[in-house]
Amino acid sequence: MVFAFGVILFALGITVSIALHEAGHMWTARATGMKVRRFFIGFGPKVFSFRRGETEYGLKAIPAGGFCDIAGMTAIDVLEPDEIDRAMYRQKTWKRLLVMMGGIWMNFLLGFVLIFILAVGWGLPNLNPPTNALVGEMPCVTATQNRDLSYPECDGPGPAYQAGIREGDVIVSVNGTPTADFTDVVRATQPLSGTVDFVVERNGEQLTFPVAVQQVQRWVSDGTEDGRESATVGAVGIQLAQFLPTQYNPLAAIPASFAFTGEMFVETAERLVQMPSKVADLWTSVTGGERDPETPISVVGASVIGGQLVERSLWPVFILLLASLNFFLGIFNLLPLLPLDGGHMAVTMYERIRNFFRNRRGLPNGGPVDYMKLMPATYVVIVIGGAYMLLTLTADIVNPIQLF
């Protein structure tokens, strides 16, 4: 029940993100004197609609997007007599660009608000984790782990802290085994029992601490469809520093959220550039291979992950995932490809630059770009994009990413 609630809640978050994106177009269009004919969430058959003023609002059966129909978005749009002077393609360049950016800025704004909520409520994680085994929080060690991967409450310091290891130390070896990163620390510790030497680097020097490894029950990966089995492993009570969020008061959270948003912009842009190279990995996962956790996910896959996060009460990760989705939507729509917002912006900028040089030569402004000539390129983008979305959706259904 909790899982289903999480799936529905994340899907609702996606719907709100799409609705606000389209609302950004609608509000800026109205503010600049353009006519908004329709504002719909979804595609396909109409479920219901109502009219308020000159705009029809409604919901369609397929919740996979939405649209805001502005009169005269292109010169091929059929206009009513009262729409001619208000047609979008006849407006000044800055107005057209403002309307196209309206939806994108709404996604960026919503993403920032979610980051701000995360900063105040739970803290901001480190998006650039250390590449070494940097010690973070050092909690007590519970003897058991719940099936949902949560832990019973416990008190007191863990074995590592009792031995003298402190937050900020870098573990360089465990029982003689070099540890380049935190994964190496886990792998080296789990098979151990008794007292073993942990060598750490602190302030430029190496120190050795004998640590009493505690035998505990944990759910570990077993390679099956269920994904994990109960096993007895060694633990010492150390967490990687990257999992330690920094919490802020509302005032300090504002600059921190801006800085964190900048980091997310860079990371999102990098993932967007990598998307074409992930086709082979997605195909491998669909045809029976292992699913790479770094491959893109569809709306369905994101909602399922959202459900898993709510089921385990991982609300900070839930919020971060929804924020990253909004940043992705905003950056993706900046691509100069029709029918994306960035494609319409590119056409608008082309017309402005062309007219500038025509005016320099004493010529009048040229006519609007013939969108009919751009339709073949638009169809190519739609077909490739649709195929990629279908491949991602198929992968999320037959071989979903397993976070837990």
C-alpha cells in the first residue's frame, strides 16, 4: 500500500511539473498580449474540459505530457479574424522568446524550490563524492537489519569510533587489504571477524587502529530476482562521507540551494550528452542482459523508484529525484530541435538575425520561416525521440533498475 502511494505521489509530482511547464507558457503569453486557445494536460482522447474566458482547460486520457495552444505559434497556423494581430509569430522577438522560456523557467523554479525544501528539511547531499574511502558518520551497529533495509534503533558509539577512528579520516587498508574507495572497505570488512587493523590517513600521517569487527545480520545481494538474502557479515559502524547531508536554516539555504542547483545543472547536462551512448545498454537490458543503473528511466520507471523510496521513508531522495527530473525537462527543452521549445527559439533567433542583416542592406524584414519545409526534420526528431522513449519504457517494464 505504501509503495502504491509512493508511485501515485511521484506520478502526481510529474503531472504537476508538466502542468507548471505549460502554465509558464500560458502566463507569459497572456502577459505579452497573445491569445491562449487551449491548456491541456495529457494527449489523446479528451476526458473533460471547461472554458474560462477565451481559453479551454482540460485533461486528456494519456498522461504523458501536455500542451498550451497559443494562437499563431507558427505562420501555418489557421487564425480567426480576432487572432491575427495577437498571433505569436507576428510579435516582437523578445516576446516570443519570453513565452518559449516561460515553461523552461517554471521547471527550473520548481526544481529550485524542491532543493530549498530539501536543504531546510533534511540537508543537501554532496553531489561530488570523494573518490577515496573518506569516513563520514560513525553510528552504532545494530545486530539485525529489517527486510525493508531499515535498522532497529540502537545507542552508543560503534566499534570503529570506540577504536579511535574519526570522521574525516581516510581508510587506506583493512586487515592488510588496500582500500581505494568505500566499496573496497565494505568488501574487505564483511568477511572478517574478531579484531583487525584499520589503517587510516589523518592530517598527512597514517595511523593504525585495532577494530573489533562485529558480526551482524544484513540483507545482501544474492543475484536472484528478489535481489537479496539474509547473511551474517562483519560491520564496524562507518558511513561514507558523501551520505552526510548539510542542513541549513531558511536564510542560509537560499545561497546553498543556488550553489547546489548549479551542480545539478552540470550533472544533468552531462547525463543529457551521454543519452545517445546509452542506447546499446538499454537494448542489452531489454534483451536479457543486466540493467545498467546509469541508463535513463521513463516516467514509469521514475514513478516506480519513487514508490520504492516512499516505502523506505527516503523522502530526501524522493525530493531530489523529482527536482532532477524538473532540471532535466528544462535543459532538454533548450535543445534547438523542433518541436521542442529550443527549436522554436532557434527559429525566432534566425528570423531576428536574418532581418538584422536585411535591414543593414536597406531591405525590409523577411517573411516568417516556412515551417512546412522544417516538417521533415521535425518528424525525424519525433520518430527518434519516440523510439528512445519506447525503448526506455520497455526496459523499465521488463528489466527495471533495482535500487534496493
